[in-house]
Amino acid sequence: MYKQFNIKKSDVVTITGAGGKTSLMFALANELSTLGKVLVTSTTKIYVPQYNLFEELLLSDFTFKGSNKNIFVAGKKIVDNKLHGLSYEEINRLKNNFDFILIEGDGAKEKLLKEWSEFEPCIPSFSNKIIGVVNMDILNNKLTNENIHRFELFADKFSNYIYQNISKDFLVEYISKAQYFKNSQTKDKYIFFNGIDGENLLDKFSLAIATCNTLTQNNFAPKLILGSVKEGIIYPFVPVSAIVMASGFSKRMGQNKIKLLYNGVSLLENILDKIKLSNFYEVIVCGREPWTENITQKFNFKYIDNKLASLGQSESIKLGVLNSTGKGYVFFPADQVLLSTYTIEKLYYNFEKYGYITIPTSCGNRFSPVFFPANKKEELLNLEGDRGGKNIIKNTPTISLVDFPYDDEFLDIDTPGDYQYISKK
């Protein structure tokens, strides 16, 4: 977990925001305690931690013994089960006694979002790393006093959103204007989307990804991290380019199959509709006909004319990669009309979480779409002919296979019989 925030010895890390700051702080402390002595404290107040979370709890006039090792919690006093934190000067004096210092820099009254007062957050000038926490448990909740700390200040700042459900547009504006890093001069800043877990995991993931995509497109500087402290899973956001291979010749079908209708619209439009719902960083369609370009423009996606389509599938792959700006790639056939958005998002989540080549499987077989990380870019650009990325996959020691119960949704519509089959669905 600590590696995703690039925490090293002598770092002073301040955590701000709402929805998991204390949990993140102690999760990081637990990992870092295997590497050295960790000081955990606050510049405001935190609940008194359980004794199994620390070796010692250090107060001005007393020391409590705990059962953990190498984690030292420090504060001035305890009042109403709240540990009152240390001043900047007191923390600075302790710096040389510890290998790592973790500071909770503001409060949120256990609510999922907050607005900051003029005195928050409380970040020491010597803190060289800041982590701002956003909790995706806010999904499906309204922006009300019940869920937001300092609601009056929030309502003044975000009057257009109050009492509404959470949305991507709100999160982008909120994070862009938030005071997670106020008065900090460090360049080492992170936004951590916590709470991507539970029954609504994929919905939370999808909203977080959509927010990260827009923030990245807006040149938002802090690094973006996703995951769940509860599950101990944290991973960096990777912007993924979806590449649709729509320049085949449909020889077995006898006509351009992506123009065939399914549910009243073309096969190509069917798959583009689903991709649009899956919140990729960008979508690139590689085609060879004006009709395909017109459909692509209708969706406001990027169109690339494949003038070398006769050389095989590899040309679409290379064109897509060369014209992408993402750090990962997923390749879609243009005719998988039975593919569900749930399946796409499950694969997408798995790829972001692990970062390996990610392949759907069902009934013992492998299918498309397939995700590739950026470190496979050169191999993808060296492909030739009609084999696609099979050799790359074969030569990669670690890949991620995601199993699904039914293989129907991965059907490629290659023959008149295939088309007749889906037409009955």
C-alpha cells in the first residue's frame, strides 16, 4: 500500500479530506512499521486508537503501552476519547527520532465529504507528501448536511449541487476546488479514491474512473490512486484507450458485417454504445470506410483511417496504439453486440487493480476484449499479419484471466449463421 504513495524513510506524510483518513493512516503505519519506527499523530484531533494499533501512546504526562511494534502515537492529552494532536513545532522536534511520520491534518466528524474552514487543513511546512482522501461510499447519497462536514460552507461553494445525488461533474469540480493541499509547497500530492468495495464496487469504480479521466484531461497535477483501505487494495489510476477494430473485410459474412442491424441499429453502433457507458479515457475507432467514420463522429470518438487494412488485424492494433494518449489499451472487435457493460467494467476494474494483460474467459476458452498495459506498447507496434496479440500473451509470464459463466456474450458475428443466432436473442 505504501509503495503506491512512494513513501520513503524520512518522509512526513499529511493526510487530509474525509472518509477514511485515520484508517489509511494506521494501515500505512502497520506496513511501514516493518521498515522502521513510525510516528502517528494529528495536528487536530483523532479518536484514541485501540491498543493493538501501537507500541506506545505518548502523552505530555503519561505513556500507554500497546501490543503492536514500531508504531508510536503521540498527542498532548485525551479528552472525551479524542486525542488532541501536537503543534507543528512539537512534531518537528520529534522528526529525527522516527523513520516515518504520518499526520492527520484535518477533521470530518466521520462524514463522507467536507468543506474546509479558513484554518484548515493543518499541514506543517516540513510535510513533504500530502494525501487527500475522497470516499466513494458517497455514491447514491445526496449532498446534504447528513453526509457533509461544514455543510453551510459547502452549500455556499457548491450551491448548484446541494441535495442532489453525487455525479462525475460534481466530483471533478469538488476535487479541483478542494483545499486538500492548501498552503503546502510540496509537489508530491495524491488524491486517493477510497471505498471502492462492497456490493456497489463496480458502480463506485466506474464513477471514480470517470472522474479520474476528466481530471487527467484537465491537467490535474496530483497523482490519482484508487482502492479500498478496508480490503487493503490500492492501485494507481491508469488512463485506458479503448481501440475498436472496425476495418475488417467480413469475408465469411459476404458483406460488411458491422453495418448489419441488431435491435434497430448497426452492430458497430451497438458496441460503441456500450463502450461509451464504460468511461474510458478515450475511444479510437480504426476503420476503412466513410460510413464508419460518420458513425464514429456521431459518438464524438476519434476516427483513424486504416489504409493498410488488407495486411491484417495487426494494422488496426498498431494504428490505435500510435494514435492513443492513454497508458493502457483495450482492443474491441466491432461486432460483439452481446457483450454487456457489466462484463466490460469487471474487466476494466481487474486491469486497473492488477495492471496485467487482462483476458475474459468462459467455458475454458479465451475471448476479447483484451487489455494491455503500457509496457507492451513496443511489442504491440511490432505486430504483423492477422494474429493480433496472441504471441505477446503467450510470451508474457503473468497475465490476468477473468472468468465469466456464459460465453454467448463474447460471440463474434462472423457468418450468416452467427447473425441469424443473435437475431433471435
